[in-house]
Amino acid sequence: MSPTNTDIDVLIVGAGPTGLALGVDLARRGVDALVVERTEGLFPGSRGKGIQPRTMEVFDDLGVLDAIRAAGGGYPVGMIWQDGKQVGEHQMFDPAEATEDSPYTEPWMVPQWRTQEILFARLTELGGKVAFGREVVGITQDEDGVTVGFAAGESVRARYVVAADGGRSAVRRGLGIGMTGVTVDPHPMLVADVRLTGLDRDHWHVFPPHGETDGFMAICPLAGTRDFQIAAQFPEGTAVDLSLDGIRKVVAARSHLDADAVTEVRWASDFRPRAALADRFRDGRVFLAGDAAHVHSPAGGQGLNTSVQDAYNLGWKLGAVLTGGAPTTLLDTYEEERRPIAADMLGLSTSVHRGETRRGEATRQLGLGYRESSLTEETRTAPGQVRAGDRAPDGTLGEVRLFDAFRGPHWTLVAVEVEVPEVPETVGVVRGRAQESYGSGLFLVRPDGYVGWAADRATGLMGYLGRFGLR
Ligand SMILES: Cc1cc2nc3c(=O)[nH]c(=O)nc-3n(C[C@H](O)[C@H](O)[C@H](O)COP(=O)(O)OP(=O)(O)OC[C@H]3O[C@@H](n4cnc5c(N)ncnc54)[C@H](O)[C@@H]3O)c2cc1C
């Protein structure tokens, strides 16, 4: 389709993980949305390769979990090298056992380009579209909509725009929204996907620095591919050479491998880790999501994950307003809920980068929630372990697996040892006796898998549902 003079409900700027995840969520809700992407194809690099357990749950709901599992693998143990000898092993993550509540416990490695391919395939399957080669260069808005201008000179009018155009977001700048932050580390980093010989694929190979003049290098086999990801740190002020020759020199200088062990560079980039947060996540009809709203050090493996979860928080709200009769004020809760989470993530990523926090419980993102949100109502006299605002855990109730019941764009009422009231037919219902993590009561689970409302009895349920246009 040509976007010229076409009215679209939601224009998503950027086909990175954020834009694609939002595209999938809106497509399955029947929202008229289009993703526009500056480049001619999907991003080719591995950079955000760690998918956290909470994102695995989101991917389960979005219908891509099987493909993500098939495409990736667990993280290998770190192998520390010194002068050509293996001197020790390093466990990158605190181990965790899968439980009935939390079936995914460890990060799953999938190169970012593959995750994007999988999300793109799902988007296409659902009838969604990406228009490649469309660079957004201008944005203006009025009461009724947003006009977005492209580099080629055309423009499109949308009811809402989501800026998922990455850390340097042209949309954010165009709106004049500031981004406040600090450089986490002044040392430039190289990240490159290469083919190489001489290292096994069962370990993440770590080469500590020799002295003041170089930095560490880590070479990680990328699950599901024949590639390795090289990450290397350089002294402040170094102009990093991204060519095959440049990368060969780094590998030869910092490891026991010969330069020609590197046979091919498939993608390479350099960056200086920053932590920064947009001053606002919304301006009128435009929302910022993903790296456009927050950038982190990659050390904690949080960026892609937090970004996908921004999309997941915004998707159902846009869907409810555009197709479900919810009031537009619901959209105010996107910034209310996501900005504090992003602010906490910045602190966590910086702390992992500096070696002050291990990768473990906090980086899995299973404990995140919205207890303080204006959408959260908890009225039980003696709340149990799971409270309104918390992530709704998995488990079995009656004969039903809860994540099976939650999967899809709907709300779900979980009734434990309480009579089930009448609810609108679009709300799913699961009932049963004694559920360990939930305790007893009625739990209304939002489309994004958080408990919105919890009560001992049905009083107030219909009023709460009415806030979302559900009657
Ligand atoms: C070395 C490294 C390692 C990382 N490791 C991890 C990790 O293990 N786990 C993790 O969670 N995260 C990790 N990250 C972070 C992760 O890569 C990002 O957080 C993620 O890519 C953000 O997704 P996004 O869709 O918001 O932005 P992006 O991926 O940047 O996508 C933005 C898209 O918008 C397009 N675009 C830009 N401007 C325009 C425009 N004007 N018009 C139209 N399109 C436009 C771009 O071409 C791009 O396709 C890592 C990052 C780096 C650098």
C-alpha cells in the first residue's frame, strides 16, 4: 500500500524488536496499523541476544515462543583464557530452577536479527505490514491526528504514532522531548558477528585485559548459527576499526588465535555504553517506546526485553481505545506504568555493567509489576502471595494451565474457591480450588498478564471492567 494521504489508526516508526512486537500485538487485535522502517530490510546484527524469562512469557502470548525456542539455545559457561591456557570457568548467570509458576528461568540466546525475523514472520502471518525504505523526517500533530513526513517527500496521517525508532529517535527529537542521562563507560566497545576457527562452541570465551593499553575481549558462540559474537573494549578515545583487518588485529593481539582465524565479518558496530531516559514517554498522540524512550548498557541484557515489554504494555491499551470502546485516558497509564520500570532498569543495567550486581533474579524481569498503578485495585482483606499489580504466574487450576488460558488478546478472570460471577463474554474464565501462589479470591488478569483487580467477591468487578469499555 502507499501511505500517501492514507488514514491509519497507528503508525509505528521503526521495525526493530519494539516496533515489530507492537505490530504483532496490534495485528492480532484487528487494529489498523502500519510499521514504517528507514532501511530496506531488517537489522542484520546479533546485539540484543539475551531473551529474559519474562519476555519468553510475552513471546508465548504473542505466538512466537516455539520459533524462538527452536532458533536459540541456553547460554554457555564462560571459559577464561590467559596466555593461550584455559585458567578457569565463569558462570555468567545465577542458576534458577523452573517451577510451575515460572516455566522459564534462564535467559535464552537468540541473535537479535533472528528474533526480528521471527517477529516479522508472525506479523506477516497476522496480515500486518512493514513498509521498508520509509524514513520519517518530520512530525506535527493536532487534536485529531498526527501528520508524519517521509524523506521521499510524501506524508501520512495517523490517529496515533509510536516512536520505536531507536536510541537516536528522530521522532523524539522532532517533538523536542529531552533525554537525560550519563555515559556509563567512556571506553568504546566493538561488537561484531564473525566466522572464526580455533575455538569450541561450548563456551563463552573470555580474554581478560593484558594491561593498560587494551581491554577485555569476549567471544560467544551464537546459538542456532555458525557465527560468534565478539565484544571487545578499548581505551578511551580509540577510533574502533570495524574492518576485517581491524577485527583480525584485535583477536590476534588479545588471544592465542592467529589473525586469519577470523574468516569473515558478517556485521560490526561500535558504541559507548550510556544510560538515558526520555523526559516523557508521550506527547499528545505520540508515544515513545523501546530504545527511543530509554537506553541502557547492554551488560544486564535488559534493553531488548524492556523494549518488547513497552510494546506489550501499549498494545492492549491502544487496542482497547481504538476497537474496544475504552476511554482515551487509558493511554495515560502507559507512561505512568512504563517510565518507572525503565528508570529502575537503567540503574540495574549500570550496576551490572560496573560489576556491582550479578545477573540473576532482577535481570530475569519476573518480579516486575504495577502495584502502584492507577489501574491496580486490590481489595482482599488478606491478600496472598500474588497481589493486584503483580505478574500473573503460571500454574494449574482445575485441569487448565493458566498460561494457556491467558494466551490471546483477552482479559481472564481467575476464580479460586469463589463462585464465578457473570462477566462479559470476551473475558475468559478459569475456576478451581486451592491454588498455591494465588491463594483464594477473584483475580482479573489483564491482557498483558498482570493482575489488574483482585477481590474476595465480585462486588466492583463490573465497574472495574467498565473502565476498559468491557460491559
Ligand atoms: C552490543 C549490544 C548488546 C546488547 N545486548 C542485549 C541483550 O543481551 N539483551 C537485551 O535485552 N538487549 C540488548 N541490547 C539492546 C538492544 O539491542 C536494544 O535495546 C533493542 O534493539 C531496542 O529495540 P528498538 O526496536 O527499540 O530499537 P532498534 O533496535 O534500534 O530499532 C529501531 C528501528 O528504527 C529504525 N529507524 C530509525 N530511525 C528511523 C526513522 N527516522 N524512520 C523510520 N525508521 C527509523 C531503525 O532503522 C531500526 O530498524 C544490546 C545492545 C547492544 C548495542
